[in-house]
Amino acid sequence: MKFGGTSVGSAERMRVAAHLAAKEQKKRPVAVVVSAMSKVTDLLLDTMRHAEAGDRAGMERNLTLLRERHAEACRELLPAQDQGVVLAKLHDVIDEFERIVNGMAMLGERPPRSVDEAVAVGERLTVVLVSEYLRASGTPSVGVNARDVVVTDAVFGNASPLMEPTRAKAQALLMPQLEQGLLPVITGFNGATADGRPTTLGRGGSDFSASILAAALDASELWIWTDVDGIMSADPRLVPDAQVLEEITYAEAAELAYNGAKVLHPRTLAPLVEKAIPVWSKNSFAPEKVGTKIVPSMAVEHGARAVASMRHVALVSLTPASPEVNGVQVLARALEAIARADVEVLVLTSSSYRQNFCVLVREDELDRSVRALESALALELAHHYVHPIEVDRNVGLLAAVGEGMQGKPGLAGRIFTAISRVQVNIIAIAQGSSELTIAVVVRREGLEKAVKAVHAECGLGNRPPVPVFPFSQEAEGRAPRSGKR
């Protein structure tokens, strides 16, 4: 079982999480992976920024907040006779964090290795509180730092697991604890290299930790506890009649996550594929609800299963200045530069003759993307072999996803027509050869209308399809124009 930040965001939520785990442990062995309390990771990162800037006052202010929040949770969770010991454990972890940020303040920088060690403190503090509460409430438990179990490469900030050594450590450390009837509570998000240097697992790291350990322990199931009822057919903030999907495949979950849905990060599922371990996405705030089951494969219906969307994105375009410039080489170098900058390309489209192309990236990765491209193509840009890089921030992404879309005649046309009906212009389109996803870039202000229209057109909600505008309006020029393809 993995509990996200909101599911352990307060003493009350930790109490609920512990009871859910303890209840299941009465039936079979359970291991728990926890995130930091909600907003704590942001607080740790902000403290490191203050340290790098030499802002001692900002550091101290944040350290006080960190101590107070966890001390308050301790006092609410535990009986008075246990609080002293647990508070001492919490202070030891925070003192360790303080030593790291003091070192950053002295250096005036944040070395990646030190950042990885420091940012994992939030999960370590949650482990202390949850494991101690379990013990105090009668469930034998043990806190485990994942750096003693999860072995990774040395890519600080975005490490990848080394599964064989991780499996060996998990079998040696965690399996005996489970066999003794203990409930291990393990830090999410972090690990260590083979020689013991602390690392973190990047975006979706706590979920990734849980799937790594599920695979290493040959778990029968992985349960991901969040603050939503399951995986939805669309963002319910945009589409009020969005439905919880009872069951989806690994591939559908990965595509939905990649395109902005609040689902497991795609690489979270990778360790589970070989062993075909099913995943449940459940709501810790409403545990009685069934949630969504993610499975290796299933009988699929024709058409899309869900519509994912992402608002905070930007479109970056590059165009060779003349046909003599090899656009394929420019594209290859551009993608290599973006990859080195650790930026995820959400959509890639290109034209055939002019050989111009555009990539869609997350808005918070835009500056890094542009700097990487300017550096890689500095000569071409300086001599005007390539036109200046164009950036369009006023865009949004929607993606229709479903294994049943493969080979479905007319589906793409219906999706594009649904978007045009609500007078939203399509800027770019991308569809992979698997036909699992059709991704569409539109103007940001039209994203909500487009998502609703596609959701209704695909029959995913319980409302009637979006009405068609009268032909007279189209004739008058108010219908949307076609965009770049």
C-alpha cells in the first residue's frame, strides 16, 4: 500500500492510513510506502533555495515550520507517554536536514547529491509518525529508510532502479520482517546507489518506489491510496459528468498519465509488467469506494476510454530557413538537446516539405527546453540557417485514450468534428502508430470546451452530445479554422 501526501497530510489522515493498513494486515502480509506530508517537500526545497542564497532568516523560518508541523502531528497521534521518544526521533531527522542546508549556505550552492539526501527528509518524518502510531495502537511495525533497500543508478534527482540488487536487499531485509508479522513502513521517493549515496526517483517517485518494492517482493497487488475515487474518464473539474473507470490497462494508464491525468506516472508501471501485478487506485478519504483496477490486459470496448488534458504546457517550434538545411538533422539534434535537459516531450509534430517541427513541453520545463535548443543550435541560429525559436504559451493539450481506438474507422474525424462544433481551433495533432492515443493541441481558452465536447462525443459521460452549430454560422465565418498539422 502506498499513501500519497494528502493521505498522510495530517494526524487524522495518518490515523486513517494506519487503520487501513492494519485492517488489511489481519488478512495477509502488508508493506506500506509513504510520501511526505502534503506541502512538506515544497517546504524542504524552499529551505534549500534560501540556503543557497545565504538567507539564514528564511532557512530558520522554514525549519521552525517543519518542526512545528511534525511535532503537532506527533502530539495529536500518540499518547503522552510515547511523545517524548518520538519527538526526539523527529528532531534527529530534522537536525540532519539542518546540517545539510547549513552546508549549502556555506557553499552558496545546492549539490545534486546533497539535494537528494535532504529532500527525502519529508518521507523519513512521515515514516517515524506512521510506524510509531501503528505500534502504539497495537500493530507491530518497523520504519524503513528506502535507501537501505532500493538500489539505483547515480542520476541524482531522477534515478532509475537496479532491480536485481533491489530484489536481493528487499528479500533480505523486508521479507523477514513480513514473515515475523511486522508491518514495514517505508519511505517513498528515495533510494541509494550501490555504494550508498542517497538518490531520489524523480517525478512520481513515491508511486515508483511502491511499484519497485511490489515487484521485488512478488506482491499479489499494489494499492495506491490518493484523494480521488479512482481514475476518471476526464478531469471532473472540467467535465462534471466524468465517470470513475472500473478497470483499465497498464498501457491506458500510462498514456493518461503522460497526457496530464492524475494517474500513476508511466514509469511507475514498468516494474510491474513482467510479473503482471495488478494495481488499485483508491481514495483514502472514501475507502469504501471500489476505485480503479489497473491490469495488464482486458477485453476492450470500441472507442476511447478517457480524455486526459493538460493546461500548463507550451509549444516550441523550429523552422529551417531554407530547403537546403537538413530538417531531420536539426530535429535529431534538437531532441537530443531536450533529452539531455531532462525534459519530457509530450507531443511532436512535423511537416514534410518545409521540415519545420514543434514540440509540446510542460510550462515549468519551457525555459530549460529553450536554453537547451539555443545552445545545441547556436551556430545555425547565429547564421540564420534556422529561424528564431518560436514559443506559444497560449495552448492546452487534450488526448483521447483507449485500447479500443485501434483500427476504429472514423474515430479521429469524430473527435476533430466535436472540437470544431464548439468553435475551438486545432493547432497541432499527434497520433502514434499504436493508435492508443490521439493528442490534440488547442488554444488554452478553448481547452475546457474541447475536452467536454470530445468526452461527450465518445459517449464517456451521462450527458447528451454537444449540439452542432447551424450551417449558417459556419457560412458566416464563425466556424473554427484548421490549424497546423
